[in-house]
Amino acid sequence: MKHRLLPWVKRISAVGGTGVVVVALFPRVEDAYWRRRDPHRVLGDHTSSSSLSKAAHDNKKNLVVLGTGWASVSVLKHIDRDKYHVTVVSPRNYFLFTPLLPSVCAGTITSEAVTVPIRNITSYKALPMWDRIRFMWRGYLPDRVTYLYAAVTDVDPLTKTVTCRQEMNDDKAGADKSSFDLSYDVLVIGTGATTNTFNTEGVQEHCYYLKETGDATLLRQTVLRNLEKASLPTTTEEEKRRLLSFWVVGGGPTAVEVAAELQDFLHFDIVNPVHATFNQCAGYTSVNLVQSNKDLLPGYPKKIRDFALQQMERSKVEVITEARATKVTRDSISVYDKATKSTRDFPYGLIVWATGVEPGPLIRRLMSKLPEQSHYRSLKTDSQCQVLGAPGVYAIGDCADIDLQAEYEYKLGKNFGNLHNKYSAIGPPNDKRLTMKGLGKLVDRVKELSEHSVSAPMSKIYHTLSERYTNSNSNPDDAEGISQSELQDIAQKHLERQKILPPTAQVAHQQGEYLAKLLNQPKIDPVSSTWTFDHGPTFEFADMGQLVYVGGHMAALSIPASQDLSVSWDGSMTNYLWHAAYFGMLESTSARTELFFDWCKSSLFGRSTALDAICSSDNHIEELQRSEKAITNTPTRKWWKKIGL
Amino acid sequence: MKHRLLPWVKRISAVGGTGVVVVALFPRVEDAYWRRRDPHRVLGDHTSSSSLSKAAHDNKKNLVVLGTGWASVSVLKHIDRDKYHVTVVSPRNYFLFTPLLPSVCAGTITSEAVTVPIRNITSYKALPMWDRIRFMWRGYLPDRVTYLYAAVTDVDPLTKTVTCRQEMNDDKAGADKSSFDLSYDVLVIGTGATTNTFNTEGVQEHCYYLKETGDATLLRQTVLRNLEKASLPTTTEEEKRRLLSFWVVGGGPTAVEVAAELQDFLHFDIVNPVHATFNQCAGYTSVNLVQSNKDLLPGYPKKIRDFALQQMERSKVEVITEARATKVTRDSISVYDKATKSTRDFPYGLIVWATGVEPGPLIRRLMSKLPEQSHYRSLKTDSQCQVLGAPGVYAIGDCADIDLQAEYEYKLGKNFGNLHNKYSAIGPPNDKRLTMKGLGKLVDRVKELSEHSVSAPMSKIYHTLSERYTNSNSNPDDAEGISQSELQDIAQKHLERQKILPPTAQVAHQQGEYLAKLLNQPKIDPVSSTWTFDHGPTFEFADMGQLVYVGGHMAALSIPASQDLSVSWDGSMTNYLWHAAYFGMLESTSARTELFFDWCKSSLFGRSTALDAICSSDNHIEELQRSEKAITNTPTRKWWKKIGL
Ligand SMILES: Cc1cc2nc3c(=O)[nH]c(=O)nc-3n(C[C@H](O)[C@H](O)[C@H](O)COP(=O)(O)OP(=O)(O)OC[C@H]3O[C@@H](n4cnc5c(N)ncnc54)[C@H](O)[C@@H]3O)c2cc1C
Ligand SMILES: Cc1cc2nc3c(=O)[nH]c(=O)nc-3n(C[C@H](O)[C@H](O)[C@H](O)COP(=O)(O)OP(=O)(O)OC[C@H]3O[C@@H](n4cnc5c(N)ncnc54)[C@H](O)[C@@H]3O)c2cc1C
């Protein structure tokens, strides 16, 4: 046996060893190479003036990218730096892998595992080895991506500039220093969305959101602080129960995962019978989830919705469905039960508000400038992700919606004047119809549009309409005509699948990649040397399925192609899959290493119960306020007010 | 070759494998055992009423321990829980491994690697396997250590109570709820010391201290924030240079290590020619260290002092010796040069103040209650660490000094009335002498004292004095007598070595262990059943040497026995030793694993440059203020004021 195995062990180690040596040596060879080519320069310190970067800059365009989230980072990874001078502006100098943020709340993993510094992402060293070899071959380095630590407060599509705020200086003297403008040829907005409180009273003052690593840290601290307070001799039974009532409002994946992680933390590490950390708290803790629908995880397949509900109940999360949190005060949360139509107040120790997203103030400000956007509640783009009414401005990820309906109406409406008026040509008001002649013109216009872009839905609409037109061609003034609803049905039939893209990392990521590829292939007008992109493909979302952790080492998975699939058997299989999938998706080796280590550590040693002492410096609260004055912390409402958004 | 190796490989794996299996299975066997003994109870959930803990509580004493630092934790680890009901009170619910805190500032390691939750330290599961087997043998569990998350605001040695503050509630209604009293039989104070600003103007407002993990995090954030600001297009050259001027005030090990870590971070990760993160900042950064002495590391052997200075200069830290920081304003630090007697102002981006320690307000309040302490600037204990003037109160670590001089004067003075008056029996005021008769009485008293305790110095003093008395015994009223200075010289000769114990973790740790052992061996009076300890040994400090990291992968080591020893050759040897030593000292397996991982990670991937976004919740500053109102953050002056210290 050993004689048969040994040669193989040898061979495999030889190949593996060589691989390791090559990978380990490559950076050294590379450094030496670049140093030899330009001894005065150092690798990475290649500004556009470097002799190592491509000389011809004249025909490069300025690309400004806003934000460092899923959407923007995906653009940055795929954009061709030989075609663009790339500048990223964001008050967050790292990419955040949001799907694992709920695990940070409970201390299962640390925030280092889910953050990747943007300067690492855009550095030459972050390119795959293969690309780096290609650059060595070509003999010049890709241009640097400039990252600016600032928040964007205004976008002006007319002058093609964005205004950036670099600090929150309150005093007037520093006001001009604290802002600067950037001009762009192409702008990509990927500033995400903010938590929607539905204007519920008291949410802003008393609830926690979960969007940033700091949120997760603060949440964990509060849970631990409450546990500590509950263990004091002066704490009454009632107060103890209050302190240890943790509430989550919302029923989407984030809410479910937070509730699951909190419950895991309490169950496995805190009041666990074997590890004895806070055992006086056993019997007093509760995790409650308020969801307005009948089910958890709306939009997920039925099987998964059922599984999630059942698993939540099994791990003793109190799920209150068909209920709405209507008000939050310092001491209690009011929950309205839709079935009984009654409201009950519950004392709470902590509330996590995770009910969905709405556009942030930058987006609202931009929308208010564009008449094309005035009817909408969120920023609308065409199917190439270009903001309606703002040529050269692209918006991707949570901050915008592709709305082909809007595009359709916008593009067609532009040609035909107000469609509404056209329709009213014949028939009574509630059965407005377009004459066949009108339809003919419409078909011509749609044909033009669908030829101009290879938009699949547009050309499909053309075919359906022209067929209809040809069939009724006998009488151009056919009283039948085509009704508004018919027209809309035809359009919607082809647009529907793309219309409602959920605000997920998956969509943002795919849009980023799509957009980079689109922008990498400009059609350059030989005369005016303007760049256009509408010959390019439109965005098509490929649903890769959904993964959600439901607690107690159970996860649920749905892959759209193969119908819904949830390995509920022991759950551990799907749970491993869940881990493996996220491990794979996290593209930074350093973060991956951290993630793997954190998982091992928390499963071996349990999660830590150490509270952070904030600071011993006398000035620490000022320092924290200064840091809030610094441009980190974008998404708070107070912050927006301060920078005048 | 392989045939000779293989059997050994087999044998070793067999033994190792069995070991691993035993260690892995033991907890399960253990859990099963305890569950069987008491099916209604769960392991660890053994309050004093548990049938599994020793029944006889009547003759147990209440031990209250203040603080969760080096000193207190060392007591907790060694105290016999069969003799004491142990309660720990501290606003920090974890132990902090301070020697590695400077590495956290630069992000070389994370704060998880240097913190161990106190509840883990005191849990049954934290006992060594051997002890746990012993408890299984005996059939009962050790009593739980009660940890209370509160700050102590007052100690009353008369009523033997401590007052604890559990939260910083400002409103009057909650005032009675926010405090509680604990009574003790034995009290151990290990509340550490605070940073000494020497009342330098502006330090409190503008400088950072380095005592807690939060300090390290804030420091790292500020360095990164300054780097980001320096990289903005609107930042002038001058401003850039200011933002990137990092200052450290102090010349002790903490100051040196912080400067070294900051410089390493800047050199290896930030403006490093190979990794390109903030290369626009190259040439603008500086790390400056202001030290009032001629040397760094006062108190260390000369060879190490020289090595440190030389190494700091080699790694381009600007060391300004014989200088004092005299004032700090918002924009500049004033440095007074002792040689030229001139003051220069320097702009700065960040100042770390690390110049030494002073007693905190709790200690000052206690001192003000004890007339025996009125002449001193710090809390004095006798050689058994008992606070002078407060029987049953022990103080160890940075918060107190053993002063045998004080003990000597106190103990002898108590018997002889004021020694001062005795001395004035003969001779002019500036050569006061004690008559030989007086000396005779003194000798009797010292004999008594030295018999009562086995205090080595005391019995040595007795021998010297009695020798002297015997020699001059011929004339009991000998006009020569003994002068105050002679008496002090004799005492000091024997006390000197122990007098000046440095405020280090080493001392605190040894004192804790010593004290636990002392308290574990009470002499119980059969009649009054009072417990006394003065028959026990006195504390003797065993200097184990010093280790200090001086940057550029170089460390210095001094072991007192073997003279000073500093492997400056390549430095890497000592550097490995430095790593190994701290790894060994960090007693928690979980923290050790984290430490090892962090070291590997930062050397493989470099330190992260991700800033933390504090929070997206609208209430986050309030939350931070609430957490400052919570009792974390003890050591700030504002905090003290709030709780009335
Ligand atoms: C806890 C949690 C769990 C989630 N789990 C999943 C999941 O499992 N699967 C999934 O597909 N999706 C998940 N999501 C959703 C997913 O995170 C978002 O859909 C995705 O982050 C959207 O990407 P984005 O780039 O549009 O915005 P974001 O990732 O939010 O990035 C926005 C960026 O813009 C920056 N920015 C904000 N304001 C400004 C300004 N004024 N100027 C400049 N920059 C600005 C921000 O700092 C940030 O860098 C989760 C979200 C959360 C919060
Ligand atoms: C950055 C740094 C590096 C260092 N490096 C070294 C080194 O390399 N080697 C070495 O030997 N020493 C080193 N030291 C010194 C060492 O840390 C101290 O000497 C040691 O911590 C003293 O231990 P302690 O238990 O007395 O106090 P601490 O460890 O400071 O603990 C004090 C405890 O008391 C608590 N407390 C404070 N106030 C109250 C109150 N009112 N009520 C209740 N509890 C309270 C605190 O929360 C804390 O838990 C270093 C110190 C620092 C700051």
C-alpha cells in the first residue's frame, strides 16, 4: 500500500512545490523587472507622468466613480485603464462584503474579514498574475486609480462636474478648503441606498441599522453591555428581561440573518449550559422578529420561506408575522397586529431596524434636477444603466433602478410628443386608442431604436408591434386601433423580467461588470471624437440563486434554474455550502484568510464576550465627533444635513 | 531512508494522535460526568447554592478584587475558591495584555489578540485539565467567581465596604439604582494607574494616550485618516507635511514601541516602494519622539539604551533627547530644548502622550482617608502589599508602591510614638540622636516585629541594630547614641532593593500571584475566628528581564542575571525571541491563536488600511455617549468627574 502511494505523494509534492515556488518567487522577479526598466521609479508609484505608463493620454477620458460598494468596485475591477483616467470618490476607503455583516454583529467573524481596503483593490499588485505578466510583456504599467477620501454632495449633469466634500469643517474659514470639484466625461454612481424607516416615529432615535461595520460593532457592544447590566445584583427581574429582549424589524434576508446570528450567539456562547459566561441570564433572553408579511423572506421560493420560518421557531426566535412596528420610544416598541387590529407595547433592550432601502439624499438631489425623473421615487436608468435625462451619467446598484417601462415611455414619448395625447385621438377617455397610422409611426420609431441598440426587449417589441401593424394594414384608419393597455401589455411582456431587479449585491456586482465592459468598447466618432456606447448590449441580470443563513447551523439555498432547493436535512450541508460560497466570493486573499481563521476560531473557542473600552484619552468623545465630522459615516441623516444634502 | 523513518513517523503519530483524542474527548467525558452527578444543573451554572459546590460556606470570607488588569487577574488565577467568595468589580470586562498594545496601534495585530474576557478567565473551563480532573475526583465544582461590570468610586476601610457605580445615569431618579455597596473581609485593589500629563497645557485636549484597546484603535484611525486627507488634491504641501508628522512624547518602553510600530507601518506598508497604497505621501511622513533624558529607555542597561537609540535613528525616527514638550495647542507642539534653553513650535498631525503614570482618583480618595498616607504621592503598602493604615486592604500593581521605608517608619513609629520626638532626646536639632536606651527599646520592638512576620529585611535590620546595641551596651546612656541618618541607613541598606519597583506588568503579575498564595494560607484564630496573614512571607520581586521592540524587525532584551544581552546582529534573533516570549506569556489559547494568526497575516499581506466607518445609525453619537455614560472608559478625567471621583 505504502509503496503504491509513495511515488504519487512524491509526484504531487514535486508539482505542488514547484507551483508554490513559482508563485512565491514571481513578485520578486516582477519587482526586479520593473526596477530595471525604470530605476528611478518604484513599483506602484507610477503616476500618469511615469515613463512606465502609456504615453498617449490625449485620447483618454475622465471616468469618475462614486462609492466603493459592490457596484463601484465591480466597475473598478474591470475597467480598461488605458482608456480612462479613473478617479473613485467615497467616504469609505474600503469595500464591504455585506452578506457576511450579520455574522460580525454576533462576533462570529471580525470586521477585518469583510473589509478590503480600496487601495489594495485598485493596486497593480491586486491584478491576477496573468494580467501582470501581460503588462510586463507590454512593458508599461496600468495607470493608477486615484482614490479620494471624500463624500459627493452634488452632481451637475450640465457642467459635467461633481462636488466633493472632504471634511465636515463647521467654521466658515475652512469652508472653501473643505470642498472641491471634479469634472468627468463619464460618471458612474454607485452610492447605494439607505435604510428605509418608513417615517416610523422614534426609529431614528432609538433603533440600530445594519449597513456598515461600525453598525455591527456597536450592535455587538450593546448586546454585551446589556448582558453585563443584566448580571448585576441591582438589576430587577423585570429590567433583566427588558435588557435581554432583542428585536429585529423586517423579514428580508438581512433581518433573518441578524436574528439567527443573535440567537446563535446567545444560545451557543452566552447562556449555553457548557460554557459558563453569562449563565445568570439564561431564561431571560429573547430574540423577536417583527415581519409585516405572512412569511419570512418575501420573494424567495415557498419551500425556503417555510423552512426559514420553521427553523427560526426551532431555534426559539419569536417570529411575529403580519405585524408592523408602528412606534418606538425610549422604553418600548409598539407592534400592531394586522389580524387582531390591536397594538401592543413591548419593552426592549435593543432594536435592529432592517426593513428595506430608499434612495439617499445625493440621489434625491440629482433626481430633483432632472425633469425625466420627476415622476419616480427612485433614480431610473435605461437598460444600459444610463440615468434617464443625464447623458454620460450611469447609475448602478442599490441607488438606481433599471426601468424599461420608463425607458420605453421616455424614448417613445420623446418622439411622439405625449403618448397620452396621441392615444386620445380616438375613442372615449377610458378606452383611449392609438390609430393604426399612429401605430405605424410608432413601429418606425421602435425599429429605429432597436436597430440603434441591440436591446433584446426593444427589438422584440418591434416585432410584435410590426406584426400587429401588418395584420391590420388593410385599413390605416382602422377604428380598432391599439389601446393604451394593449400597448403596455406588449411592452411589459418583454420588459417584465428585467423590470424589478432586487437591491442585492448580486445585481450590483453584475451591473458593475457589465458597465465596465460597455465602457471599455466606446464607438468613437472620427470627427468630433465623442464616445458613444448605445451600440453596446443592454444589461441582462442572471439570477445565480439565493443563500440565507437561518441559524442553528442551518442555511437555505435557492437556485432559480433548478427550482427551489433547500437541503433541510440536518441543514449542515447547506450550511457548508453557504460558507464555501461566501468564501469563494470574497475575492481578497487576505480577507479570505481572515474569514477562514475567524470561522475556525469562533467554532473552536466560541465568540468573545469582551467589551471594547472606547478610550482612555480625555478627548475621546471629541475625537469621535471629529471623526463624525470627518467624512466617514456617510449614511446618517444628521451627517447629510451638515453637509447640506 | 524511508524505511527507517516510517516506523518512527507511525509511532509518533500514534502517540500524538492518542493525545489529541484524549484532549478532544476529555471535555465531553467531563460534561457527562457533571451532568450525571447533578442532572438538574448544568456545568458552570453552579452558584453557591449548587449541590455540586462545597456545602460548608460558613467559614468562607468575602474577597473583593478591584480591576481586571495584570495584578487582579493574577490574584484571580491563584486564589483558593474554597476559602473565599470571590467578587471582581471592574468597568472593563476583559484582561488586556498591555505589552502588545503598541502593535495594535499600527494594525500589526488586532485587539482580539490582546484581550481575554474575564468571564473566560474565571470559568471552570479555564482551569488546567489537571485541576479539573482533581475536582472531578473530589466530586464538587469550585465556586464561581462573580464578575460585576461596575466602577468602584469609594472604598471605606472602616465599614469594610466598597461603593460601586453601575451606570452613569445623570438623572436623579436613577441615582440610587446606579450605585450599590459590597462588603468585604479582604479587599484587593488592582485598579492600575493613569497617564501622567505633568499638567502640561493642552495635553488633555489634544493628545492621545495609550492604555486601552480603544486608544489603540482611535490612534490607528487617526493615522489612516491623516494619510487619506494628505492624499487629497486640495491639501497643500505644508498641510500634508503637518498631517503626516506623528509625535510621541516619552522615552520609556511604551513610547519607544509606539514610535517603532508607527514607523514600521509607514515604512513597510504605506509609503513602501513595492506595495503602493499611499505613495503620494512618501517623503512627507515623519515620526518624532521627544524624550527628556539623554537616552531612551531610562533604567535599562547602557548597551540596550544605545542600541535603541541607534536603531531608532536607523529606521529614521526623529529622536529629540534632552527636550520637554511644554505645551500643546490645536496646531502645534512646543518643545523646549534643555541644551539650548530654547523652545520651538512644531506643527503636528497626531501626538501620543506616554510619559509615565500617576495614581487615579479612587486611589487619591482612599489616601485622603488614611492619615498614614498623607505624606505620600502614591498609595503605600507594607512588604506584604497591605495598605498602610487599612488592615485587610491590599493594593498591588501600578496603583500602589511597596515602601519598606514607609513600613519601617510606620511600624516602628507606632510603637515609639513619633520617632522624631525620640531622636530629639539628645543632641542639637540637625544631629538628633537616639539614646542607647532608646535603641534598646527599638531593638526589642523590631525583634518582636521580625518574629511576627518572617520579613527578611526586618530580621536583618534587627540583627544589625542588636549587634550595634550589644557593642555599645557598656553605657546605656552613651552620649554617642544612634543618629537618625544612621538608623535610616541601616534600614535602607536592607530595604533598598525592594523599594523602587517599576510600574510594570511583571511586578503586577508577581504581586498578584504572591498575594493569592498569602491569602490562601490564613492563620485562623480559634477563638475569634479572625484570619491573619502577617506570618506569611513578604513580597520579593524577581526581575525576569526586559524586552523591547525597537522597530525594523529588531528587538532588545536584557536579563538581569546574565548582564545585559542584546542580540543586535540582524536583530531578527531577538525579534523572534520577543515574539516567542509574548506568545508564551499570553496564557489564553484563543488569544494566542489570534496573535499567531495576526502576526502571520500582517507579515504576509501587510497591515490593513481600512478606516472604520463608525456607524450608519442616526443615533450613533448618542450611542457612543451612552457608552461613555455606561461605565466603560474608566480612565478619563471627565468620566471621573461625572461619577464624583
Ligand atoms: C447586512 C446586509 C446583508 C446583505 N446580504 C446580502 C446577501 O446576502 N446577498 C446579496 O446579494 N445582497 C445582500 N445585501 C445587499 C447588498 O449589500 C447591496 O445590495 C449592495 O451593497 C449594493 O451595492 P451598491 O454598490 O449599490 O451599494 P453599497 O455597497 O451600499 O455601496 C455604496 C458606496 O457608496 C458610498 N457612498 C455613499 N454615499 C456617498 C456619497 N455621497 N459620495 C460618495 N460615495 C458615497 C458608500 O460609502 C459605499 O462605499 C446585504 C446588505 C446588508 C446591509
Ligand atoms: C502600552 C503599554 C505597554 C506596556 N508594556 C509593558 C511591557 O512590555 N512589560 C511590562 O512589564 N509592562 C508593560 N506595561 C505596563 C503594564 O501594563 C502595567 O504595569 C500593568 O498593566 C499594571 O497592572 P495593574 O493590574 O496594576 O493595572 P492595569 O493592568 O492597568 O489594570 C487596572 C484595572 O483596573 C480597572 N479599574 C480602573 N479603575 C477602576 C475603578 N475605579 N474600579 C474598578 N476597577 C477599575 C481597569 O479597568 C483595569 O481593569 C505597558 C503598559 C502600557 C500601557
